[in-house]
Amino acid sequence: MKAKELMIGDWVFIDHCSNRLEPCFGQVKGIDKNGEDVYTTDGMVDISLLKPIPLTEDRLLANGFDRERNIGYVYDDGEYEVVVDLWNHGYRILHDRDVVMNIHCFSDVFVHELQHALRLCDVDKEIIIKEN
């Protein structure tokens, strides 16, 4: 990953966590001005140890998304509707049924990308990643 891909609050996968040898998840708390070190909930980490977290059905369901046949995974707060299509690698955000954002990815959809879209569209939805 590169520093310019990250924002405060983004979830990332950390190859080597400070308090144990196995990988873990962490949230970005800050980025140094050189973009080489990232401050996470696990401590300061070299950016080369960070990887994006793919969105999965389990992660979406755990965050309040519902599976809708032939549509994908939908989160609806009454004002905004967020639709994630894992099969076609994309997502869209609607506000009062008008499309605000429609993104197609060339590979997996990643958690931090969805977080950026939610923030950009002012959707009050926090994504949570839990360790297994």
C-alpha cells in the first residue's frame, strides 16, 4: 500500500503486529510526513507491512448489510442506500434513490475503499473489523 491510499480511520491488514508475531488488523491513526510509517491501533508500522482488507460476505453481514438476491449486499439507513456487488467488483451509493457514486473496481473491493466512499458521501456508517 501507499500512504496516499490511506486516510485516518481506515482498516488495514498488518503483516507483523507489535505485540505478537502473527498478522492482525488495525486502524490508521496517523501517517508520517514521509509516508513511510503509519500509526495504527497496533502502534507505529512500516507501510510495507500493510495490506488492504478485501470485503467479504461475512464482513458485510457483520456490519449490518443484508444480502439481496440479484443485487448484492445492501445497507439502508432511510436516507442513504449502499449497495456492494462482490461478484462484479463494485459498489454504489444512493441518496433518496438518486445515484451519488457508482464505482467499478478491477479486482476485489477493499474495506478502506468503501470507507472512503462512505465518508465522501457523508454516510454515517462505521465499518468494524473484528479479529477471529
